[in-house]
Amino acid sequence: MSFSACFLPTRKIAKLITEQLGSGDKYKTLQKVISIIITDEDLIQNSPRYHHRFVFYDSEAAVEFSDIIEIHTLELKKLPERDDGTELYDWAKFIAAETEEDLKMAAETNPQIKKAVVKLQELSADERARDLFERREKGRRDMESRERWAEARGEAKEREKWQKIVTEEREKWQKIVAENEAEIVRLKKQNKNKE
């Protein structure tokens, strides 16, 4: 790997580590930093493997120095045609998909990838449908946040009061979500008819 290929991720990782520490903080408070480089280029030129994991390691003593930094490379050009049986391969095929057919094939390999393909298709719908989807998701997250906040209030009277408010809000959002769902379905049908 050339200096320029490894310099940028190394600088970013160093920054992610140093930003975790404030003045006087202990090093043991550091959290692990994992960098994932996904590329369509031939990054590790002397290896045919599509995935590599790099750590601080003494190859002569076969000892890992620290697990605080981990760099993964995923080189899509090196993906073998035949499935190697790993979940990573399935996800790499999903990421490398260039056509709708490639996405369909990736979705058949793994239920989680199928969910990702469905989400991707939803988000790739026209601007209006995407906006409706985002509003629906925001409403759902806001509702959950209000419920957690009401539960955290603790006092019985306050809790009952906020549960009533939360229930009313949930009903409003469910109505909005139902309207948005119908609109999303209508827009998807409209888009398919255009094709």
C-alpha cells in the first residue's frame, strides 16, 4: 500500500482517538476506533483477498500490541464470482450492486440484506415519497422519545398526565402515518406507471 493510500485514514483515526481525551483524562477511557475503507480500487496490490483487517501487531512474536485501532479494507474489484459463504461477502455484493437485478440477487442471500434493499428502494422513490417516509420515521422516533420521557418523570400523577398526552400524540401520529403510507403507495404506483 502506498503512503498516500494509508495516510488519510490514519490521520482520521488519530483524530478520532485524540478527540476522545480531555485534559487529565485517563487513557483507559479510550474507546476502540474502527475504520472501514470500501473502495472500487485495487488498494492492497500484493494480495488477492477482498477483505483485510489491520491492527497493531508484531508478526515475529505473533502478539497484538493494542486493539484500540482496527482498519478494515473492502476492495469491491476483488470480490470473487463465487460466494465464499460469509455474511461479509453478501454485504459486499450488495454494496457493489450496479443494477436492479444485482440488488434482487443480493436480497435473496440474506434476510437483513433484503430489508436493506427494501429500505433503499423506498428511499430511492421520488422526492415526495422520500419526504413522507422521513417525516413518518421522525414522527415514530419523536413518539418513542416522548414515551421514554414520560416514563422517566416518575411521579404517578405526572406520569398519568404525560401518558394521556403521549397517547393522544400517538393517535395523531398514527393517523398522519396512515395518510402518508397511502400517499407513498400511490406515488410508487404512479412512478411504476411512468416507467
